[in-house]
Amino acid sequence: MGTIELLMQGFVVALSPESLMFALIGAILGTLIGALPGLGPANGVAILIPLAFSLGLSPTSSLILLTSVYAGAMYGGRISSILLNIPGDEPAMMTCLDGYPMALKGKAAEALATSAIASFIGSFIATIGLVILAPILAKFALKFGPSEYFALFALAFATLGGITGKNQFKTLIAAALGLMIATVGIDISSGVQRFTYNNLHLFEGVDFLIAIVGLFAISELFFFLEQHAGDGLKQVALNKLKLTAKDILYIMPASIRGALLGFVSGVLPGAGASLGSFVSYTLEKKYSDKGEFGKGDPRGVAAPEAGNNGAASGALVPMLTLGVPGSGTTAVLLAMLISLNVNPGPMLFEQSPDLVWGVIAALFVGNLVLLLLNIPMVGIFVKLLSIPPKYLMPIVTLVASVGIFSITGSAMDLYFMVGFGVLGYVLRKIEIPLVPVILGMLLGPEMEKNLRHALVLSDGDWSVLLNSGLSIGLWVVAAAGLILPIIVGPILRAKMKRPKDGLPD
Amino acid sequence: MLKTVSMKSVLVSGAAALTIAGQAYAYEPARSAECIAPANPGGGWDFTCRSVGKVLTDLDYIKGNVQTVNMAGAGGGVAFAHTVSKRTTDESLIVAASTATTTRLAQGQFPGMNADQVKWVGTLGADYGVIAVGKDSKYTSLKQMMDALKGNPGAVKFAGGSASGGWDHLKVLITAKEANVENLPKIRYLAFSGGSEALVQVVGGHVDAFTGDISEVKGFMDSGDLRVLAVLSEERLAKPFDQIPTALEQGISSVAPNWRGFYVPGDASQESYDWWVNTIDELYQTQEWKDVMVKNGLMPFKKSGEEFTQFVKNQTLDIQILSKDIGLIK
């Protein structure tokens, strides 16, 4: 069956009333979560995973709901960037640079509309990229043997710090912590229990979902308790929207370039959306230096928004085809799929075309919904920004607890969840990033398994790790991903800082 | 957690079920029952609970509903421990089980627990083991492959979806043992997180052979990428699997059904146990259940009551011996 045909079948799934409803709910919740300062897409998805479980949704519905949340959070992230100059998450940081100055000039509505359109273009183009690339990669995935997978996971870890990562050492600590947690439980290669101390609850290791919900959602609650942040935040007032076709055409090239760059950086494992929006912004600035970037150029809003939305869809490519997440949020989605007994990888395209293509089609539908939601209804989301968190956080905690309990029906897991919440709080306090912890937990066992398989197959000969062009290529990219940030990173970060320093407060 | 059933309070609903059962029992089922699926939603045990629960209520064996409770952990160990410690006399509780349960019991992976602590009700079908190779493999029969292993136990590398020592691994060992292959611990087995992951490695030509269940191979068998050398059942399976030879036909008496069934708490009354055994027996005969089996690729495999209890004991013992042979347990 051709790709187009499969995609059409996907639309049949995505346009069913049930799927439409979940896409709409996901889009609204996602935008809301993305708009709240500090809550990014990874948190958003982490908070809503338990909801999907407690509602007993099918894998397809769950994934449609959560990818819509993901896409929505990418849209929503820009609202607080533009109105408050506080990025909702890391990828939305670049949007502050021109979005907030635009708002200060009395063009807040235009900035929001511009970013909504650019987000749409970014997601739309990248989803087309996903449609084209994913099936090719899924076929190609048969070429991945244990040694290739091992190289791929090494690549994912090597690029974890990323170019925008602040402190490589802290990233390393976080990843190591994740790897350590991952060693608990049965070792499938030998059938031996490790670090379980004869406690049944540890036999299958620590559940990713519990760790994710604890680290992201529950730690958020602790931060709230600490801050007593009862009040909404001061924000720039919203003017009446005046957007002409000419304005839209003006940002078109920047959006398309941003989308493509974002998609590529999203596909690279470990790099993710921050890199997408960052590269899109800097290149756009270089390319068209006659504009007034940093002082409220609409193209400076469009490029990074298209970039981070493009990267969001791009990151789904390695997640669906190889089972290797391209970003923190896809790591969370991957954990959920595994818990639903859906194994991402090349077989997913063979065995569950309904799910894969339904979700891809739902991304198209969801983005259209988001565009329609975001232009006329942006005022409502802006109002939601001023809801005091004291009403919000108890709901988050309730949803998280009920959901986790409904997965396994064990009170023990709730203790674990709270434990991870405390750990997440401590880690965030000392500025150790959380995403590498999750990636370490998810990828560690896979990496270990593949190394051991490769060595069993070669009867203990280590040269097997470099036995194909594919694995050599992956190792080269991994080495580049590890070394480049150390050289290029400080330069790029210095550049990134400069325009930001120039902003009025 | 749930209430223990008061027998008197359920006379009315019990009477209706008895008419269907057509036989008088001292035990009357509760208005509602609970089925523990010892894993997350979406897997085999979850399916067992949900499909049996649905047929039980559709056919009025249970008047109210059969609630499926997912209790994941330790490959069924958490649910087993829960049953033997907190629900010892609960007569409206059934727990889904399969070969994975007996394997773990045999290998002492439920510490301090054994198969005698619960009552084994019966099975409702099985998924049979297969051994398969990629389409470009040099092996065309199971016998050929086993002969190669006799020469060198490391000659063929197997990929499967269970941990080392798990059921997919054991299928290879059972077969090799029956074929008189010596030095079983030297047989190479690669553990993957699921059957589909293992299949991709075999189809992709990275690993020599696949060990798994018949329900896992249909896609790649139809596409011609996979050659199934043998199915580990007593007789050939029904269409569309009737072209696959059994191991028995090839002179290797290896039979490996991954059965799906239930146990109930060890101190549940004899009457309630008899009721469950009889109900599962009748359920197995109904058209509704036959439809469920066809739709989900379950093959016939029926044992219940005393016969099933004996089967579980034998299987546990066999697995124990095999696990000792390969040095997994002492």
C-alpha cells in the first residue's frame, strides 16, 4: 500500500468523532500548559499521561491526545514569551527576543498571530516531512542490528548536552543518574535480578511513567508550595489584531526556512526543539541582516516558532521508527507507548498502521485546530495566564495520583511517585536538567542490551561495533555531537546572550 | 480491598446462574467478580481478564460485572503475593495466568511462593511456540537446525521476546533437549523486550533464528520474509497455519503451548472452586468464546480442575529441571 493511501486511512481514524474530540481537548490543554510559565511540553505530557490511563483510552486515542498536547504546548509556549518575556520552556526562549519587543511596541496581537501562523507552517511542513521520511526510515531500520543500535544510542547520549545546553557536566550527572536507576530490576540478558533486595515491587525495575510524573509534575507542586505564587503575573495588554495578507507573506520565507531547519534538528536524536528554534533564529538573522532583529522584527518571531514546531514533529520520526526519542517530550511519549504495550520501531508501521497513520493524520488535524483556536481565541488563553496557580496545582496533583494508581493499582507506586517528586525538586534546585535522567532510564537498558547482543553475536569480538558503514557513520556523528558543543557552544551562547541583554525590562 | 462475599446475600443472582450451569452447587457466585490482570493494560493477561469477563457477564454467569484490575509488577509476582497474602479466601476473585507464571514459579522468581499456594482453575486456549528463520537462511527444517546444534551448540543464535531463562528461551532448550543436543548452556539466546523486536532482528538478517509464538509471526510469514521451521504443537494448527510442520512430524517431540488460564486463592472453598472450574469449562464450549478465540488467534488448549493442577505441577517441574541444566538456578 502506498504512503498516500495509508495516510488517507489515517485520516479516517483521525477524523472520527472520538479522535477529533481528543485532538481538540489535547490542543486546548496543551496550549494552556504551554502558556503557563515554566511548564513545557514534557511536563504537559507527563501530567496528562495519567489522565489517559485513568480514562482507559486505547493506545491510538492516548497517542492522539498526547501528541495534540505536545503540539499545543509548542504553540502555547510562545504566549508567555511574547506577553511576559518568560519562556514557557527552553525552545520558546528565542521567541522572547523579538516577540516581547513587538508586544512593547503595542503589537502584541500581531506578534501572537504571527507566531501562531509560523507555528502552523512549521508543524505542517515538518509533518509532511514525517510522512515522507518515517516510512523510509522504518524500512531502513531493518539494517539496524545490535551494533548499529548501540552506536545510535551512543549518538543520542553524545548529543544530549546539545549546543544550547548550559552545563555539560550537569547533563552528564543527570544521565548517569538515569542509567543507575535503570539498572534496578531483572537483567533480561542473564535473567538475574539486580538491586532488587528481594522486594517484588522492584523486580521489573522502576516504571518510567512513575519517574516521569514524579520528576516533572510532582516537583512542580513542591516549587509552587515554596513560592506561594498565588497571584497572576504582570503582562503586556493585548491590542486589537491588525494583520494583512502582506504581513503574512512577509514572514512566509522565514517560516518555511525555520520549519525545514527545525525538522532536521528534530530528527537528530537528542538535539531536539531548542536547537531547532535556535538555529532557525540565528540563521534568519544572518540571512536578512537589514531587518531590526532583537527590536521586534516579525521574522524574528516567525523563524524560531516555525523552528521549534518543526522540531517537535521531526522528533517523532526517530521515536516512531527506531524507538529512539529525539527530545525530552518524545522520550515521555515513548515511555507511555511502552507502558501501553506498543513497541515503537519498524514493526509499528507493519503491525499498527492504524495507530501510526492515525496519529500522523491527527497531527495535521490538530495543527489546523490549533491555528483556528489560536487566532480568534488567543484572548481566552491570555486570560487563563492570570489564573492563580493555587487552583491549578491541586488539580495537577490529583490527576497525577489517580492516574498512577490506576496503572498498577499499587499504593507503593504512589510512594515512588512522591519520592521522584522530591528528587525532581532537589535536582531542579541545583539546576540539574531532568530530561537526561529520563533518557538515561529509557535508553540505558537498551544500550546495554544491544552491546551485549553484539558481543554474543561476534563471540566476544569488540570490532563488531564498527562492522558496517552505518555504525561507523553513527559513531562519527556521535563524536561530532560530543566535541562540537565544547568548541562551538560558548561562541553560540555568547551570541545568544547579547541580543537578550539589549532588551529593556 | 473488596469485600468478602456473603453467601446469603446473593441467593437471587446465584439462582439465575445455576439454571444456566444446569447443576446444583452449594456455592453461589457473587453479584460481581474481580479479575486481576497481573500486568499493565494491553498485554496478554489484560486480554484474558477482559475477554473472559465480558463473556461471563454477556452470558449471565455473573449478574453484575467482572471488573478487571491491573496489578503489574514482578512478572505477575505482585499479584501472586497479593492473592496468597491478602485475598486467601476471596471467592469472587480470579487471577489471569499463563506459562510465564509457571516459569517464574519454577525458577523461584516469586520469592518464598510456590504453585501449591493457589488453586488452578483451567485454561481457555493457548498460543503455540514456533521456531523460524529469515527467508535467506540455510536452514529449511528443524531437524537440520538441530543437527547443526549437535555439532556446535553455538552454531545457531536465537532471538526471542522473553528474558534469558524465560519461556521463549525455554522453547529452544526443550526442543534441543528432545533432539538430543548436548551442552544446552552453550546455546546462544538473545533476549529482546518483545517478540516483534526480536523478529525484526531475524528478518533483518542480524540474528539466525526466531523463537516465539505463532501469533507473533503471521505478518512476516505472509510477506514471505520469514520461514517457520516448526510449530511446537501436538497436531498441525488450523488454517492459515496448516502448512507449518510440527516438531513431532520431524521426529522431535517438543510441544510448547503458552496457555492462558486462571487461578483462584488457595483457601477459597471447594464449592466455589468447583463453580469456577465448571463455569470455565462451559464457557470454553460457547460460540461466544469460540469467536473470541478466532478473532484473537488463540488455539485450542483445554485443561481444567484436577487435570490442570497436575499439568501445572508437571510443567513447573520440567522447567525447574531445565533451568538447573542451563545453570540459571541451583
